[in-house]
Amino acid sequence: MPPSLHTDVFEALGRRIVAGELPEGESLTLQWIQTEFGVSRTVARDCVRALETMRLVESRRRAGILIRPVSDWEALSPTLIRWQLDADPRGPKLGALNELRAAIEPVAAAAAARRATEEQRTKLLKLAAQLRIEAAKEDLGNFLAVDIEFHSEILAASHNDTFLAMREVVAEVLAGRTRLGLYPTHPEPVALDLHDEVARAIANGSADAAERAMRALVAEVREALQKKGLRGFLTED
């Protein structure tokens, strides 16, 4: 069988679950998966196991393969995040993830200011400068790639493995905003300035300034997403 077959069935099943086409509590069987997608029992079983690792389904003897409630899902799985954003682009997921970024990235930036190597400090300055170059080209694809590298490098420069573990999640959030057309065609000057501020603060070893600048950067994203009509943010007092 083609190597992509497993991935295709896994994606199709996962997206149906996330979209609610296969609702919580519904029971599936391996036979149904085989018939629905025209695959072998081995492929069907492998797909179910992959979905089980994301906690979307669970296999019970005599009950079949049950769709689990949303509260059980592996909320920080990058694959699940992608499916959820695609299923409901203006739904609560992107707002919720931006709140997670607000809780993590400012602290990670402060840690990076304290712990980054000279090589990492230099790289962040270069990436911030490259963002301006890509913004001037009006090429969101290249801009996104550099932006993901910038934020990933900060998590790595924190030298905190729990922050680094968030790298794929942050990358998927950034990619999702662009893929769903929620990023401005022309990056906002204030956002570019804040990237510069974060990079300079980390390069200078100023933890407080790095945290403030990153907090302002995530807040700018929050404001932009709210203007786009996104749901899912906590109500502010």
C-alpha cells in the first residue's frame, strides 16, 4: 500500500471527529473504517492507535472504538491544533492558544535574556532584521518562516526544556494565523518594532525589557485577532 495511505485515513478520521461529524460517544469499528476508506485491517488499526495517542478515541472491549469528549483530547498536539483551526477558523482555539503564548513567551524571553549564548543573541538580532526585509518584500510565506524561527529560537535560548517543548505548538499557531488569512498582508510596523525590541533586550541581557517587549508583542497579536472577530479570549475586567 502507498506510504501515504495511513496518513490520509488518519487525517480524514481525525478531521471528521474534530468537525463533529463523528460526535462524542459514537462507536466505530475497524470493519467500518475498512469499508469507509477501502483499507486493510492493519491500516485501520494503526490509524485508531494514532488517534488514541491524541486521546480522540478509546477502544473498549465489546463497545468498539468510542469518540472521547473534547475535554479529554490532547489539547497541545500540533496536529490536533491544525485540525481545530481548519474546522473553525474564527472559533475559540486560536484565541485560547494566544492566551497560552501570553503566559509562556514573555517569561521565556526573560529567561533567554539571562541564559542565551552569544551565538543565540546574535542570531535573534539577525532574525529580527530579516523579518523587516521579508515584510518589505510582501512575501508572507518567507515572513512566516522567519517569524517561526525567531520565536522558536527564543524558546530554545531560554534553556528551559519545558518552554522548548512548546516550540511546535507556537509554530502551528503562527502558521495557522497565516494559513487562515488572519495575518495582515503588510505586517504592522508596531509588530516589527516589537520584534526588534525583544531581540535587542535579549542581546543586551535585559530580562525585564525582554519580558515587557514580548508581552506587548503578544498583546498586539491579541488585539489584531479580536478585530478579526475571533472568539475564545477570556473576558477582561
